[in-house]
Amino acid sequence: MQNQENQWWKKSIMYQIYPRSFQDSNGDGIGDLRGIINRIDYIASLGVDLIWLGPVYESPNDDNGYDISDYYKIHPEFGTMVDFDELLEKLHARGIKLIMDLVVNHSSDEHAWFEESRKSKDNPYRDYYYWRDGKNGGPPNNWTSFFEGSAWKYDEQTDQYYLHLFTTKQPDLNWENPVVREEIYKMMRFWLDKGVDGFRMDVISLISKRLEFEDSPVETLMHQVYNYFSNGPRIHEFLKEMNREVLSKYDIVTVGEGPGITKNVALDYIGKDRNELDMIFQLDLMFLDNGPSGKFDRRPVSMLEFKKLMTDWNNAIGDRGWNNIFLDNHDFPRMVSRFGNDGKYRIESAKLLLTYLLTMRGTPCIYQGSEIGMTNVKFTSEDDYRDVETINYFEQVRAEGKDLNHALDMVHTQGRDNVRTPIQWDNSQQGGFSEGQPWIKINPNYTGINVEAADKDKTSILHFFRKMTAFRKSNVVLQDGDYVDLYPDHEALYIFSREAGNEKVYVLLNFSDDDQVIPAELKLGDVLMSNYEDNDVLKLLPWECRVCS
């Protein structure tokens, strides 16, 4: 972690690679490290300079690699440690840094620690996890897993339950145990000593538990996330220790994923004087359309809510910390399908959303495929889905006798497999992703939406993205300037300014399918960037974005 007055990561543009779906090099249908190496020229062409690489560790893949069985090994389906070292070296040679996923809220139940832990109550590894007696013939409490059902799993061998906030194969690690913490720090040093440039820390806000394990008066997931799972009593003690023992000794960046972190406590994690993390992925925006029961209990969200949330977060952090700006990742639907119009105005709205990411205050993070406007996928059969969260959801709906067609509609809009279909490289069979059968079906629209076609079309989303990354890098105001939402009450327009010293730019975004009148009092200079060739001084066309002096 650097002194926060000299942060290279504030000026970086992040790009997330989900290895399983990026590029397959050996025909087994699974993306791999060699596939990423083979696409380094493409990655470099985007103008990004910080890669977030999804988990490539050894794993049974119950949750696509977020259930780690050995933190020191590369899963054979992704390649070897030699491949990883080559990838890191070649990225660094291009001036591109790489951060790894750090998944330490939980391990796999096939990790050696857990296999020992479950053997007996007096096993030396028992205290590596949370084991508790049941209550009234059931689990220790009424906590709900993120992936449906109880957060506790009964184990006959010792007649106790273990805690798993995610799948039953992801038992939560006991951070109260100092030996566990030292094991984690040792593992972090291993990767950092290899030259990795930091970590994206998976659900890091959940590592400190409320050890009373009291019942929640409200048995809905979102209530429990904010009131019971996140921001536990020792969270900052643990993060400060991690920083002191490991992070502070390297020139790296840390990005914590923060379910349950609200704007009111954000600076406790990322404040300049805290010595904890550099940035967080705040998930309030990703949870904004979630009803009480979570993502598959969807509610409508207005533009006013969207703007207010982003502005409130910016104002809460101020100049005492730094935000990370994203609109999708491997856990959330494609941004053009969720926040744009993926039909008639797919191209325009994708360019607008990329413009937003690259002009907003904070470090932007772009998920693979967003640079060509990839969309959600609508598989018609349950059998085509691979995500454990979606599969569990279908099982729960069926068990409760609810409407499966409605469930499929929810998955079409909210499911994680929407963003996990393979990158669409060209219009050949399997979209140029693999010579074999992909681990999950490719989106049928790959024949029209793919990198090769976008590369040939100078008006494409891809070319626009490359121009925008260059524009951001050349513009100090967009990197460091203050942000002000100029029309917070407008229901379709999102107009904000960025200002640093004597320089100022205006960003105008029309989040609608209709023409919108530009406020007459707004005095604009030259158009610096736009997704339309001709700009009307009086109005914005549907999904038009404009950056002006």
C-alpha cells in the first residue's frame, strides 16, 4: 500500500478478466491462462493498465473458483504456475499491472484445513472454522445463506453445524483464530513476492463475525447482510493487522468488495488515516434493485435513485478516500442490459455507460466484454445455466411451488451467468472462444456482437472505448477533479461537472429513449467527446452522451 498522496492506482483504468470465459487455448471449453497470454495485444490495445484476474487457484469449482482448496496452486484447467508467471511478466512488460482475487472469508470444504476440522471436536484445525451446536432440533440460528437456505450445514460426524454464508461447500474461516490469520498473511506474501500488484478482496466486509450468533428478527437476506453479516466488531482490527503485517510492505493496491458497507462507514475502511484498504467496491448500487429477499425479488429503480446514490457516496468519501466505479462484474448483470437499452439503443447506451465510468470521480473498472457491448443472455432452459446461485434458486422455487416461468424471467435479468458467457471474439463457431464445447453456452447474438466485427467498424463501441480511455488518461480533470451533480432532480438527464484548478468539463448523459432538452442556463464550450456525430445545441438525442469544455 502506498502513501495515499502518491497513488498510481487513482489514475489507472481497471479491466476485469473472468478467466473461465475469456479465451480457451487448448480446446477443453474452459478459458485459461495461456488464452489470456494469447490475447495480451488485445488487452493492451484497450488502454487499460490494471487487470483484476478472477480466481485461478485449485478449486472443486462449486462456486467457479471462489471455493479454494489450495491457495498456493493453479488449477490445472487454467494451466500451470509457469503460465501464471509468464502472464505476469508479459503484462508487466506492457506496463499493465495485475491484481489477484483474495478469497479469505471462506475456503472450500475440500481444503485440507476443513477436512481436518470436521474429523473431531478436538482436532487442532477445529477452530479454523465456526462449529456450533444446533438449537431446538435445527441450526444454531436463522441466518440465511446468500445462495438460498440456511447459512448452517449439519455434519453428522461430530453432530454439529458449520457456518457457510455462501454455498455449503464454502465454510467460513474463523478469523478470531490468530493462526488462521497468519496462514492467510503467509499466503498473501507468497503472491506478492511473485510480483503481483495487489488484491481484490472478496466479501472482505464479512470476515469478522458477531459471535453471539443471535437470531435475526427479520429473516430476509438483505436485512441480515446489512445488520448481521457485515462490519463485524473486529473487522478494522483485522484489516489494520493485515496492513501492518503484509500490505504496507509492498507497492500495491487493495480493493475490498464491500457487501453491507454503507456510505456512512466507508471511510472506516478507506480513509487516508486508516491504514486499511485503498478502495472498495461499494455494492449499494448493485443491491439497489434488490427487494427484501434479494436479487431475485427485483424492484424498479428510478434515475433519481441512481444519481443520488452515486452522489451521496462521492460526497461521503470526499478527498479523504477514493472510490472504485463499476456498473457490472462477474456477479451482476451486463451493464447495457441493466442500466442501458440493449435493444434499439444498445450501441448508444453502451457508449454512454462507458463514458460515465471513464468520467466519474474514482478508479473505473470495466468488465470483460463491456467494451463491445455484450448483453445478458436469455437461455430458455434451466439446464443451460451453470451458476450455483441460479441452480439453488430454481430448486427453492420448485420446492415452494412457485412460478418457474417467473423465476426464469428473474434469472434472465438478474442471474450471474448473464456475464459469464464466453467473450465473443468473432462470428465463427463458439465465437472464437474455443475449438471445443464451452463450459457454458455462448450468447446466440455473438454473430453480430463480437470483437472482430467491432474492430473493423470505426464507429463501434470498441473504438469509442479506446478513444475514451485515451481521453481520460490525457485529462487531469477526469482523473482528479471534483464532482458535482448539477441537476439531481432531473428524471432522465445525468449532468455533472468535473473541476480541478482552472479547468472544468461537463458530462451530459441522457439515460432515456427520448430526446431531452438541455437546460438553457447551462453554458457549454466545445464538444470534446460524444457518441453521436452531430450534436444539437438544444437537446440530447436518445442515450446521447457528451463531454464538453
